[in-house]
Amino acid sequence: MQEERGPMWYEIRVKGHLHQRWSAWLYDFSLRHEADGTTTLTGDLADDAAVYGLLSKLRDMGLTLLSVKVLDEATAAQEPGMPG
């Protein structure tokens, strides 16, 4: 039996710079272009199914996934564009 949890914050890095218009399709995640040519997506997801759904969308876009990190609430609050 799996324990109930609230939404969790994620930071996902992909290769390349995504246009901001993709944010709405990607669960309204915040998109930040990095100097190294990557994009960092930050936002919250309700459950594991939503995580896999977002990762599937990134795969379907042909993007190279570089990292997926769960953020604690304090770190998420410091992210640009995140409520805090």
C-alpha cells in the first residue's frame, strides 16, 4: 500500500533551449534557459502518474533528458517563478 503524499516539486533539465510557449503544455512548469544550452523546468506534480506523463511528453518532443531532481519545499520556494 502506497502512502498518500501531496504535490512534489521537481527540477528537470533537458538539452537545448525550449520556447516559453511549451510551458502550458508541460503542466505549466517554469522554463529557464541556462548558459550551457540547456533548459531547466521547475514545477509541481501531484503524483507519479503526472511525473511519467511529463517525462513522456519530453520524450515525444525528442528532447534529451539530462536530470530529474525532487526539490524540498525550501529549495522550490527559492526558484524563480515559483510561489514562495
